[in-house]
Amino acid sequence: MLTIIDRYLLRQIVTSSLVMTGIALAILLLDRVLHLFGLVANPNKAFSYVGQMLVLMLPHFLSIALPAAFFFGILLTFRRLKRDSEFVILAGVGRSLGRLLAPVMGLALLMAVLTALIVGWLSPHARYGYRALKRQVAEASLTAAVREGTFIHAGDITFFAEHSTPAPDGLRLGKVFVYQDQPDGATVVTGEHGRLGQVDGSESPLLILQQGERAELPTTGRPSSVTFSNLSWPVVTEGDSSDRPRGRDQRELTLPELWARPASASSEPSAAEIAAELQSRLVLIASVTILPLLAAPLALIGGPRSQRSSLALGLLILVVYYETLNFGEALAKRELLEAWIGLWLPFVALAAGAGWLFLGSLVNGRPRRRRAAGAAPATRTLAWPRC
């Protein structure tokens, strides 16, 4: 049963974690706002599209911000206890660091479950929805840009239409110029008339030209040209890869789907990509449970006024840890390293370091009486392991 002290401690941690999560989400989302507005060419729907995409990006950003905010919430709370001498009072009445961390570990288990729900179910579905919406925005922006009579870049194609008229089946174009990059040169196409839109349920917008000429400009050899009466090909817009069944990307699969999905070296996604994605999510979930054992001892290191050093050291440890996980995941996806080595070895190292700090705090953190020469008995102080 939770005591008054336990509830006070948990309330401080939860409040600090929520504030830190809000700040982190604001920073991450604001960093993407300008990029998202750049994708939307139609100002009338810009706020609607950007708002929907930001909502779909929330689960991904939460999976990053929530564990980090929980870590710093614990660190700041225990740092405040030491700075205000509350920890000395708690230690004096028998509240050791281990006893104070008992309810925090329970909170860490709840945070691990919440992280599992986010990275295991919410984020995969939201990622797929974001890519589908991004494709719609790209197509709408492409149409809006064509209406403005500007040069359009879509994939390896650059085209321009002198005239455009809205029609039920897309845009009717006049005097169209198209330039397409090729591995061995370039292709230039001109057409008197054209149409841009969806045809027969095609996945990508089709550019259809009539009464034109196609010229091949190779890097070596002589150029050639041919006239045509009708020519069409799909226009690849940013986000087209999302117009497909969910699961072609391993990041769109839920945890049960990753666990049960049969895969081989030639499948899409491959066995290495599925294994790396699965182990990466499991390591992220497991990492949340050891954050209290790392944050609390770090908060008690140093003097009462060394809060900045504790925060800097905690931030450095988190950044190095997550960058190591990302590097190990990248190597595992390319089959250069086994997933369990590249991902679980950093986790074991972090858990061992957190355990060493925690046990050192238990051993060296007992109150000690000190007496200065010719002075009255000193009050109890705490000696914590220093880095």
C-alpha cells in the first residue's frame, strides 16, 4: 500500500515527466511544421492537412519523448529532494534509496506497458496512415502547382504545362514540356495536349500526352526522336510507397505481426529487417524498466548545487545509448551483425552500469556523523559515489 511519502514522490515524478513530455513534443512537432507546410501547395487546406499529419506523427514522437521525459522526471525529483535536504530527513526516518525507488519501479512497469502499446500497436498504424495522407497531400499539391503554371518536379520527372483546365477526370493540359532523367542520359517529351489524373484505378497519377514528340538524349551516341499520338506514364510523387497494403515496411507491422511474420532473405521486408525491428522495439520497452535505477543515483551524485552536471551526464548517457541502439539496428538490418548482439549488448551494458550505481548508492549512502575540531556535533550528511 502506498504511503503519503510514496504518493508525494510519484506525484512529483509524474508532474515533471508530463511537463518534460510536453516540452519535448512541442520541440519535435515544431521542427516538422515548416516541412509539412512545404508539402502543401493549396493554402485553403494547409492547416487541415498539417494538423492531421501532426496527429499521426504523435505516436512516433511519444515513443522517443516519453522514456526520456520519465528519466529526467525521476532525476529532477530526486535532485530536488537532495537540494532541499528532504532526502536527509527521509534517510533519517529509515527511508533508504531502495525503499524510495520501490513505488517508482512500479511506475516504471506501467510506463513500459504504455511504451509497448505505443511502439507495438499505435505507431505502426499511425505511420501507415501518415504515409497514405502524405501521398494524398503530394498529389493535391502537384495538381495545385500545375494550375499555377510552374515547373513541377516529381521523382525524376520535370514538366511544365502552359495551359491547364480542371476536368472531372483530372486536369486538361496544353503545350506540355517534360524532362526525365535517365541513367544513361535524358528524355525530352513535348505534347500539344495532355491530361493529368487517375486512370483505371492506377496507384499513381498518370500524365497522358497527345500529338507530341519524344527525344532521347544519351550521354554517348547520337540523339534520336520519334513522334507519337498518345503517350502515358505514372508520375511518382513523394509518399507513393504508402499506397499499398500495410506491412510492406517492417515499421508498419505490430509486435505480434513481427513475431509471427514468416520472412526470408528475399522477402519484403527481409528476415534481417524484421528481426532488427522486433529486437529494437523489445529493447526500447525493456530499457524503460531500468531508467529509475540509473536516474536516482545520478541525481544524488555531487554536491547540492551540481544539478547541471547531473542533467548533462544523464543527457549524455541517453544520447550515447540511443545512438548505439540505432547503429546496432542499422548493422542488423544489413546483416552485418546479429540483432541480439547489436541491440541487447548495449542494453546489458546500460543495465550493468545502472545496477552498479544503484548498489554503490545503497552501500555508500548511509548517514555518517562527522565532528569538526572544537565544534558541536555535526548533523547527518550523506556521502554518495562520485563519477
